[in-house]
Amino acid sequence: MKKYFVIGNPIKHSLSPKLHNYWIKKNNISAVYEKKELQKEEIENFILEIRKKKIDGANITVPFKKAVIPFLDKLTPEATTTQSVNTIFVDENKVVGHNTDIAGFEKSILDTKYDIRKKEVFILGSGGVVPSIIYALKKMQVTKITLSNRTKSKAEGLKKMYPELDVVDWGYIPNFDIIINATSLGLNSGDTFEIDFSKIEKNKFFYDVIYNPKQTSFLKKAKEMGNITENGKMMFIYQAQKSFEKWHKILPKINSEILDLLDD
């Protein structure tokens, strides 16, 4: 039986096992998918288990999307460009890092039918998923991307990868059409945002990469103020679909049963 994991810290919120095991069962595959909380110093040994063929593949979530890279044999073009890995697979005995977050984010935006072209985007956070979001936004032809992070130097670091980025101080709100929460604020029920929502006009598009809980305080407040909101559920499903295809050579179906399953 093949074995797959999602690794991160924290990891208890992850619905990846629920989704992947559903697809594994539906496609009659002899495999199991589990979640595993790791410390940074345990990553090397985890990759070694893949190298020894004790583990067949993995998804990587916060905060290890960049931290895994030194232990891999090679990266796909998407992972190289973003320096962010969310999927690991084995190809000809090489442990390969891949990025399906780009496709996941892009498809989730297309699903909303919101015309993102020529729009101004404001991103909160500069963690592992942000390079993928920026890559997808550029591909979708937005006009301007502004970034803010509590540790400003981390946001400045992304300017080396994407020189056209504007970086502003945490708490400052620039003009925008779309605001994306790419921080971990919202994973816990007590999390609050240091954002003055009263300074934001109505009918803006608020997107949160968090999908569990399905309505964070960020989205709840935005909705109360008459804005468009979208959580990260479809991004999560689409990136998982691409990971599943990479491992099993089958593109699994996305249907209402899956949407209900993840809402349970």
C-alpha cells in the first residue's frame, strides 16, 4: 500500500487527508494519506523516508514550503520560479519538488467569474504561498500588486523575486480592488486583524487563503460591510487535484459530494 502525507505546523486544521482518501477510495487505489506535524529540524529525515521509498509522496503546507527545498534533488519550473514547494513526488529515483498552488489559486479565481484583469491587488502576508499567488496574478494580468507583512524585511525579500511589487508598512491600506489574506491569521477563532475596515470602500473583493474555518474574522467583517468574499476552499481543492494527478496519473473529479464532505 502506498503512503502519502501532508506535513506542516500547525497541521490539525488540514482537510487534505479527508479529500485525498475520498479520491483514493473512489478510484480504487491501494494507498493511504495522513497528516503529520513536524518541526523544521525533522524535515530532512522526512525526505529521507521518501528517498528510502517508505513514503511515496507528500504535500507541504505552512511553514515549510521553502524550508523543504534544500533537501530535494530537483524542482519543476513552477517550483523553481516561485521557490515554493507544496507537492513532492518521485521521478526516476529523484525526489522532486513541485508547485500546484499556482494552478489552484488561478482556477479558484476563475471560478468566481470575477474579472481580475487590470485590477489592483493588496496582499497581506509574505509566507510560502505568496510567491505562487503573485505568479498567478501576473499571469492573469493584474495592473498592480502591493504587499504588506508584519515583518517588513520578509516582504522586501519578495521584491528580489518580483521587482515590480510595492511594499508598504503593516497597517497601511493602499488603494485596491482585491485584498488577499495570505497570513495564518484566522486559523484560530481568537485571531483578529489590525486593519481599520472603516477606511475600506464597499464592493471590494476579499479573498482568504484559509479554508478551515470557512469564514474567518477577516471574511466575516468584510461581508458585514457589503464586500464580495471568497475563502480558500476551491484553491485547496484544485491544488489537491493537481497533486493527486501527479502521484496517481488520474485527474480526480470535483463534485458537490466533495464540497459537502469538506463542509462537514
